[in-house]
Amino acid sequence: MKSIDLKTLLLGGSLLAGTFAYSTMGYAQETPVNENEAVEVTAADEEDENNVYDNIVVTGSRLSRDAFTSVSPLQVIDAELSRDLGLIEASQILQTATVAAGTQIDTTFGGFVLDNGPGAETVDLRGLGANRNLILLNGRRVAPAGIEGAPSSPDLSLLPSGLIQKYDIVLDGASAIYGSDAIAGVVNAVLKTDVEGFEISGSYSVPEQSNGQQFALDATYGINSDRGFVMVGASYRKTEEVKYRDRDFLNNCNTNLEVTTEGEIRTVDISSTIGQRPDECKVQGLAGRILAPLFGSIYNRGDGTGNLIIPGFSESSQFGIGFDQDQDGVTDVTFQDFAINGRDLDRSLFPENERYNLAAFGEYTFDGDSNLTPFFEVVYSKRETFSANSGDFQLFPIVPANNPFNPCNPAAANGVDCGLAYDAMLNDPVFASAVAANFGLTPAQFRDFGIVDLFAGPIGAQSVQPVVSVEGDRTRVSADIEQIRGVFGFKADLPQINFGSFQNWSGEAYVSISRSTGNASRPGIRGDRLNFALGVGSSAPCVAAPGAQLSASVTDGCVPVNLFADSLYSGVVGDFATQAERDYLFDSRDFKTKVDQTIWNVFLQGDVAETSAGTVSLGFGGEVRVDSIDSIPDDIANDGLFFGFFSDEGANGSKITKEAFAEMFIPLVADKTFVKRLNLELSGRVTKDEFYPTAFTYSAKAEYSPFDSLTFKGTAGTSYRAPNVRENFLNQQTGFGNFSDPCFAPDLAVDPITGAVTGIDGRTQQTLDNCIAVGIDPTTFGLGLVATSVEIGRGGATDLSEEQSQSFTAGFAFEQPWIDDVDLTLGATYWNINIDNTIIEPGGQFLINECFINQPNLSSPFCSRITRDGSGNISFIDGGFINRDNETAEGVDVNVRYRQEVTVFERPITLRASINATRLIERNTVQSIPGQTALTETFVGEQAFPKWQAQGIARITYDDFTFAWQTRFLDSITADEDILENDVFGSTADGNAQTCSGVAAGDVDCHNVNTIDRYFVHGASVAYRKDDWSIGAGVRNIFDKAPPRIDTASIFGRNNTPLGSGYDLNGRVFFVNATKSFR
């Protein structure tokens, strides 16, 4: 893929345009701290010479400074400016930063099973995972929060976004400063402290398309004095639900999206059984059918019509021949008519969401030599979420042969002998003629000539397997979570230590106590009740099998359930014939999760020496952290009682982490020829996790300025991540997933009439050899099956090893010194992160493919995690956490900042512009296998990992008005390299395409659309500010740019739309905001 060059990047979209609140990256010169622009902090420039900074602590260091500087690469995002431009939530602001990469978990993932539970939002820095960056509030660790399972990351939705002044993002490994988890970086949300009096602000946004309105109201009251401050605040957020049908680009089914050799885009699926009606919609989630003996799947429209003697049911095809009883040229059954795809448009894209925040924080300095300053910080947050994920789940139980509603039970009211029904199908004149036309003989002639006897004769009552979807079954979840966090401590000067070169010593001690409590509830059908109502293992419905011990929760209120009622088959997603059936089968799956964190921290700092270049500062301290989790499922969740839904035994456990740390600032040279300043920062930390050996991390940072306008900086160090509470304490989770078994023989491998092996396969010899090695004949095993339902288990362990990483950054910042009234800064930072012993939770298909496809001779270490039963089928996959080798990330951050005062018609105008860009050079995982070449998987240029990301803003301020134009850019991407290898031009004949019949058939070849073009999205706003009030309005996505269209077989998404990759899913959005202060 051709990458974009820097010139194209800076000019693309609009001149010096880009997203709003993002300043220069890691090494730009400092601007005045009261300027309403996101800034990068380093050495103070001339505008700040008269400013006095007292006891400033910059994110990335614990040492107080007398200047607002940072050696670490640090990006600062101004929350007020973000709000002016239409973004108010922490997740909106952080997930669209250029330093964010990888899949960003937001509310669009409400229908997925997430580590932090329904409604959670996290940020992934550098594409290394949300569990490898640290979230702070006012410089102190934020505890994990979530619902179900074992949440392990802080939830951005619980941050009091309306009370936040700015977000500092440290972009080097920071474990030596902040402890475990800070591998990819640190996000520090800094609360407002400068409000005097009462201030109220509100905002309202409304998409041009339906629903999704967002309302926000914030109120703060502050008292400031020369001895301290007190702030109290409250926030409320309400977001209306957005369903798939509310967005033009999602209000449809998931289609094929293929490109021909001539560049034509095709969507109509012609790959189904010959004769079916062509349709754009993919065949996904087939329901309204039963799996009957001899037939396979037969279909029911719910209207009583059919082409078989089984009442209401129709056969789609046999022997590759479509059923067309009325001989109109179109088969009686078209699969798309029975697919959930396109009929689940009431599912939530953005769930209904309400949030509340209350906060109080402050400090006060008492008289005296020690300047004793108690401080406190209390934040309460609550989120309520309701999400619908309609129609995805299916019921597919085995209905016993003697069930009174079973259509293959001759004794049932509408039952028949399905063996005789099958014979009647073979003898049907229309079908028999079609067989003869394709194979030369009718089924009867095949039998009479002694070639093969396809007839079954009477077989008596047989079990069948219906496949139906029921309205509201396991598809809706309501969740609420609240978190309270209190920080209590004091700061004080330590004049007793002031002697000799030891001066200006001070200390701080605090305790931080956090607790989150989450509740989730999901209605669904209980499998144990369904089996009882069907009579599984017994003589009749609602009758216990001999010797069975059933609880009253199963037996009470039982009514026989008819899974063949027309109401279940009409409309694909149906319902039971009676309310009594629904009332009996449905129950609620409830979960309560509590996560606690307590931190004791003490830190001392002061000056220890004087050099010709300045003062050497030293800080040291210690911390004890206790993390605990108690995630309690009800019996339905714990035992997996919902039909086809995973069991979750929750999590419980606690551990203690003890740390000691130190940091030193050493000015080496100052005010010399070609050495304006040369500074060194050293830090180290010793960590003892309760379950793991003592670890040491360090960091060394250097800053060199040959003269004021040019600064070079570099950092190097190590970071550390102990397994978190999820990885340690998650109890067993088991569920069933559909996985493709490489040992299944494809349809083309065997002749459908004679059963002879054709030699047409498509799998590699390595795969075939691996299947043979486990005792499977890959030419006949599982013939024609595409996927199978397999149980997969996951769980935590305390025998995992900790992750260790090394990071390195190097960069410069240059501020032009020649034109006094022009501030122009150019900066760039190279960064590299290398993580060893990474902890992963492998997916089931990954484990299968690694064992049977990617490695010879069953040499993959993952083969031991796959269990097959006596018939050869995969019966269990162990997907528990493991340590796996190495992950790397490497890139360059580029930033430009411009500011100038000009006069037009004797009116002063301020021009501002800034651009941030990140070039991702490497994002790899490396798997080492003894005796073999290491396997490297690269993600750069793939979904959620574009080579370039850029954001910027251009602003014009005239009197009290500020006009802004913003743009965000994402580079083009391709599908995963493994998908690309198999995504070759082909046709329906060879199975490589669904919309092209191929050159041999007089058509062309095609393959999936597996790329996304470069993406720009723009916004504009205007703000008017007076001393005590302001008002603003604007438009996000001003050109109503739709997200790119994809084929979901190649790129992850829903309804041809990528998710979690930075593309706008709301379309054009109008917003207004206002603030009023009462001093």
C-alpha cells in the first residue's frame, strides 16, 4: 500500500486544518498557560518570563518545579476547547487522538461480550491494549470498574468529564514514575481549580439523521484564596439511543461487497444453490427451519405452505439441485428469506445512556513554618445503560422423537414418518426430472439399476432440531454502575531537613479509596426449562426423567412448548404461540460486580545539591496498593442456564502490591556557548506484587538545548505490568462458539451422488497431514460442514508471568526565532516500545488455525489446548490466559503550531493553527516456537492501525468571536494479511467469490473489497465570549461524510460498516453550548 507523504498529509482536507483540541506533541515549546489552546509543555518561552510558577508538578514527573516543563513527551488536550468544538466526553476526546490506535471500545460495542462489561469505554494508546496504559485523575491512579466477569481497566464513562480542565497524555513508558500498567503511556485527567463563584454550562447536540441527541449540564461552585480553594460540582449527561435503522449507512442488511477484475463493485449474491433468487443480503443467521433426518435443513415460512408432505415445510435443495415445484425458474426457498441479516435493525448502535457525576475537592494551607496543607478529593459517578442487540441469538435444541409437536413423529397431530416423506420427495416428478437432467438417471433408476439406493423407507419417530429466533431472547441488557473515589491527604514543608545543600524539602501523604459496584440484567430463555418443557430424556413434556433431581425453579409452572408453531417461523424472528410458554421459559440473568482499590502513598522531595547549572532535586517515596474484586453471578449466569449462552463464574480475589520509588533531576550545564541547558532526569522503582518476584524499572531522560529556539530530548527506560485482577482472578467462563474445523472436508471434495473423492479440496498438504496425525480422514470427515459449535473455556491464573517492556523516545522542537510576532514551532518524536512475555487471551479460531493450518507436524504449543472427542469432533478449547513472546510498537509523532497577531482594517485578529500527526512504523506480535523460525504478525496499515493519523485546527479570533475549522485524517488501510493471502480473485465455481460466476461461465472473477481509502472528516464552529458568559455553535462532520463501506468477511464491522476504527458513525451533527458565571 502506498503511504502518504508529509506534504500531502499537511495539505490534505484543508490548509492547516485538523481536529480541534490537540496541541503540539512531545517537544513543542511552551505557550502561556492561560491561553485557550492545547499545548505541549517544555521550557518557558519569553512570553512567560514574568510568570511565577510555584510548586508545579507536571504529568510525567513527581518532582515540583519552578517552571512549567516536561522532559517526557507529553500531549495536552484542553477540555474547554474540545467542548467548544462539540466533544464533551472523555472517550470522544481521547479515542480520536492521534496517539490512540487499535480497536477503541466505545458504546457501539454494547452487543459484544466485553472485559469491562456492557457500556464500558476505554482508550488504547499506541495500539497496545487498554490494559497497558494507566488512567490518572489529578495525578493519582483511577481504579478499574465494570460489570460481569472480571473488569480490569478504568471506565472512561465514569470520569467527571464536565469538571475536567485538561487531559495530559504521557507518551513514554512511565512505570518508573507511576507503577505497573504504564507501558504505552499515561492519561492524566486534571480537574478544574480556577472557578470563582457559581458557573453553569450546558450543551446540546442533535444529529441530522434520526435520534442520538445528547444533552449535558454542568454546574460548579468554587472558592479561591491565597491559602487554598474548594470546588464542588455536578454533571448530568443523557444520550438517546441510536438504532441501526436510524443511520442511512446501517439501515440495510450486510451485503457482499466485491470488486471485479475490471473494477466494478458488485453486491448481489449468486453463490447460493442454483436457481435461488439473487439477493444482495448475505446468508447470515438462518432461522425458521428444522434439521430433520435425511433432509438436512427444511424451511417453514409460518404460513402453512410447503413443498413436502411434512406440513408447512419446504426443502431448498438436494444433491446440489434447487427445489422448484412451480417451475417458475426460481427455487421455492431462497435462503435470504430466512436469514436474520437485515431484520435486526432495531439493535442499538449507541445505547440509551444516562450519567451522573458529583465531585468535591480542595485544599487549605495553615499558618506556620510547615505550611501544612490538608487536601481532599471525592468523586461519585454513575452510569445507566440500556442496549438492545435484536435477533442474533437462536434456539436449536434437539426435540425428542416422542414430542407431541414433532413433525417427524407419526403419532403427533401433524406428524409424519420423515423416511416416507423423504422417499416422496425423491419420487416427486419435478424433482426426479431435475435429478435425471443433472446426473442422467432419476433416484428410482439409480436404485433399480443397482447403482445406489437413496430411498429410506419408514424410519418411525425421529428427533429433530429446530432453529428459531425468539423476540427478546438474550438480546437486551440493562446495566448500571457507580463508582465512588475518595482521596484524603496532606502536604507540608519540612524545614527540619533544611541544612547545608539540603533545602526546600517537603512531603505528601495520602490514602485513596475507590469502590465500584455494577449490576447487569439480561432476560433470556433457560435451557434447563426448555429441555423439561420438550420432554428431553423423559416420556413426555414437563415429566422428569427417571431418577432426575430437578429444582422447583425448573418444574414449577411448566407448560409443554411447541417449537413448531407458525408464530415462531413468521418473520424470521418470532415468538411463542402462547404467553404461558414465554412466561415459563424466560428468566433473568443477573450479575453484581464490586471492585475495590485502596492506595497508601507517601512522597518526600527537596534539593540536595547546587551545581553551576542549577539545583539538583531528589524525590523518593513508597506506595502500598490493595486491589480486590468480588464479581458475583446468579445461578443462571454461574451455571450457564441460558440456552446457548456462556457460563460466567465471576471472579473473586485480592492482592497487595508494594512499591518504592525515587526520582532525581540533575542540571548539568546551563548558559554556555551552544549549551543553553543540558538536564538529566533519573528515576527508578522497585515493585513487589504479591504473586510475582520483585521487579525493578528505571527511566533516564535527557534534555539539551544548544540555544533557546532548539531543544533535543530523549528518554529510555523499562516498564512493567503485573497480571491484573482479570488475568489473576477470573473464574471459569465457558460458552459455545462456532468455529471452522480445518479437518472438515469441503463439499467439492466428494461427489454428492456416488460419494467418490473428487480430489478437489483447496487445503494445503500441511493441513491434511495434521488432520491425519490426529486420526482423522480429512477427505470425508464432517463433509460439507462449514463450522461447528464448540465449548471454549477461559479463566485467570496466578502462575502467569509479568510483562516487561523497554521504551525509547528521541525528538526535537524548533521554534523560529527570526520574526518576533510569529510563533511557529515544529516538533517530531521517534518512539519505540518492545514488550516481552506478553499476556494474551487467545481466540478459539486462532488456536485451531495455529495447530492445524500454520504449523507442521502438530508442533504448535497450542495443540495441547484443543480436545477432540471419540468421533474426532473438537469438543473443548482452552482459551485461558497465557504468556506469549513479544509485541512491538514503533512510530513518529510530528507536530506543527502556529500563532500570529495581525491587523486588518485596523482591527486586531489572532490566527492560530496546529497539526498533530502520527506515523505508525511498526506494530507487531512475535511468536517464538522452539526449533522453528519465529512467526511475526504485523498490523501496520490494517484496520485500526493506519500508517498515518492526523488532527489539527485552524482558528481566527476577532474581538470576542472565534471561528474554527477542524479536520481529522485516517490513512488508507487493508484487511489482515492472512485474509489478503486467501482473498484472491475467483468465482462462485471455486468458492472464492459470491457475486461473480467466473470467466469459464462468461463472466469475470472478483474478490472482497478489502481496503479502505483515506478518510477525512471536517467540522466548523463559532464561539462568542464575554467576561462572564459565552455561547457557541457548530457542526461536526460538516460534509456528512459516511463511514467507508467494507465487506465484513475481510474487515471487522456490521452491515458493511467498520466499528471501533475511528470512523464517524453519526453523520452531520449540530451542537450548541453556553456557559454563564456568577462571581
